[in-house]
Amino acid sequence: MDPDQPDTGVPASPRRRRFIALAAAAGAAAVPGAAQAATGDDVPTNLPPNLPPNVPPNVPPQVPEWMRAPGAGFLSPPYGLPSPFEKNVVRKLPDQVAAFPTATRTPLQSLFGSLTPNGLFFERHHAGVPAIDPAQHRLMLHGLVERPLLLSMKDLLRFPAVSRSHFIECSGNSIAEFKAPGQGTVQDIHGLLSGAEWTGVRLSDVLAEAGLLPSASWILAEGADAAAMSRSIPLAKALDDALLVYGQNGEMLRPEQGYPLRLLLPGFEGNMNIKWLRRLKVGDAPFQTREETSKYTDLMPDGTARQFTFQMGVKSVITAPSARQVLDGHGFREISGLAWSGQGRIARVEVSLDGGRHWEAAALDGPVQSRALTRFRCPWVWAGQEAILQSRAFDEAGNVQPTRAALLASDGQHSIYHYNAIQSWQVARNGEVSNVHV
Ligand code: CO
């Protein structure tokens, strides 16, 4: 052990050693003595070789300005906020805004891990965000049940609770990719996708409390927004893994995510996860609401439309690097992204550097959970060559993320929902990353 090196107790990995060597080789000549001692009891020795001749005031071994006086106090503010230096990491409307914007997108390129912070979770609503007083909010459960129920939030909070990680993806996510490659960032192209740890009550427990009649087979779910957003839910899903959710990432739902109560149907298209849930009516047939007849159906090449296409397909996207980024130098970097499937756990993710001719397995962050965002990672050394980066996901049900050509061959170009094709990012010699269709 070199006595001048900090002992982290962890031997540097071979890859880490290589990375450090590259960084040092790219740096300026060593200038020991140019810097000033940091803290009096520590004479700097063995300084990094890339230390500039005139060390800027806030760079070690100099003492930065934020060490020279106490910082902000507690509770500033009481509800914590990101650093002001992160002010550009926000939800946004797409670059080409419709006259009447209907959704905001998650900054996938700026996030780590597999959970989306509550303030960055994408929004899609059909008549604005209602301002609901939870004390006045009720869930009415009626129809083909033995005992109709009117439940307050206090009632629901007394049921046994579960917390589970699941993604929500708008079925219209990536919609423009059916046509031409979008020119925005991964946020603009694929940002109607987020993941959270949800806390709530099993819908099956609440249905058991009401008692289903034998003919029960569908449930109408209705939101308390001005659109009375409504969808028909098959009873099998309601009894399987559906939740009545009030918690998101450890706190109450945000207003734009359905405060104080939403339906969560893991793996089903986003609009079915009815927000501001106020009513469940049990019936014996689908209710044929507007949002499952004129909207959220899939027009096929032969002119017929698929209805009740609930499950989101197996899909993945590389978020780092991604469109409109510029690689800031040659050498090691990690390719990283997200994979998910409406039909269960991600089984495998593969990454290609050459537009799909060769594939190698990516590492998955664990634990890999069912119908949840899964972070994948793949080491890469970029030496300035052109590349076309792709990822393709496989789920435990045996589904494989299709190429764009295969998706268009099966679904045509009339559909605007359920686009889950492989995404291609082209890396140019100058490091610019752009969206291409190959
Ligand atoms: Co659908």
C-alpha cells in the first residue's frame, strides 16, 4: 500500500486503472508547488498530473469559497428542492408543441437508476389537474356487487397496504417514430415513461369487501377530473395485481399524478391507470367509453381497429448517450438505459454498437422487478469511430423488442399507439449523437 494514497479498502479494478491512466495522459504537465496547501495540517504531495498551472480558486488543493463560511441553515426550504444548478432538469413539452398541449415528458437523459422523482414524472391529463380536497374525496364502488361501498381516504388507509415498483408508459409514447426520426432528445422522443414505487391497497381486497356477483366481468373506472376520464378494466386484471394507490415514492401522490387516489394497472397503457379515482362500477361487459372507442384503439393496415390493447410491449432505450448529446472525449464511458415490459420481468438486454449486426449482453441492475423499469449498463471505449448504438430487450414471457421494420410490417403506419421498436442512436466522428432509422 502506498502510504500517500488514501486507503479506501477497495482495490482499484483493472477498468478503473485504465480510466485513470487515460485521464492522466490527457491532462497537462505536472505542476507540483503551484497549488497552496488546503488546510494547514496537510502539505499536498503527489498531486494529480493534470492540475493546471494556476489552480482555480475552488479546485483542490485550494479551499473553495463554500468552505469559508457556514452554509444555509436547516429547513431552507422545509420541503427540499434540487440544487439550483440542476434547474434544467425538468419536465417539458415536446419541441414541436401542439396548439393544445396534452402531455409533459420526463428528462430520461438526466436521471439515474430506475425510479423517477415525483417532480419529474411525466404528465398526461385530459382536462387539467383537479384540486381535490382529500377529506371530501370518496371512492364509490357499485354495480354487480353484494354490498355497494362509499370509501373515504381514511377508510382506504386502514386496508392492508403494499408497496411495489412499476412503470407507467403512455400508449402514445414514441408516437412520431412511426413516421420520421424525431429530432429532439430522448426526453422529447420517449419521455412519456416514468417509474415509481407505488403504495396502496390491492383492488382485489376492496372488491372482496364489496362481494362480486357471479356475472361480474368488467369494471368501469372513472376519474374526478373535468373529463371524467373513464376506462373499462377486465376483472381478471382487477383481481390479479391492480392497486388503488395513494403513495408514490414514499409520499402522497402529486396532484398531477392523481392525488389523492389513482388506479394502478401494472404494465397496462398509461391512460387506464385512472387518476383522481372516484368510481368503480362492476358490470358484465365493457362499457365502451370514449377513450376505448374513438381513442386508444389501434388502426391496422387493413382498415380494422384493434380495441382493448392493454399491455405495453417489451421495450428499451439507451439514455446515455442519447440524441443531441455530444461525446466529450475519447475513452471509456458507460452505455446505460432503461428496459421494461408490460408482461413481466426483463429477462435480458443486449446492446449493439454497429446498428444491430453484433449484440452483447448488458448488465441489469437488480433486483429486476415485474413490470418495472430496469436499468441496464454496458461498458464502451469510444475511440472516435462512427457507431450506431441500439438496445433490445427480452422479457420473461418470451417477447423480444422488434426492429422498426418488423413493427411496421406487423402494425403498419396508421397506428399511433404501442410503438416499441428498437431505437438507434448514431454517433458521428465528432461525437454528435442523433436519432436515425436504420
Ligand atoms: Co392500446
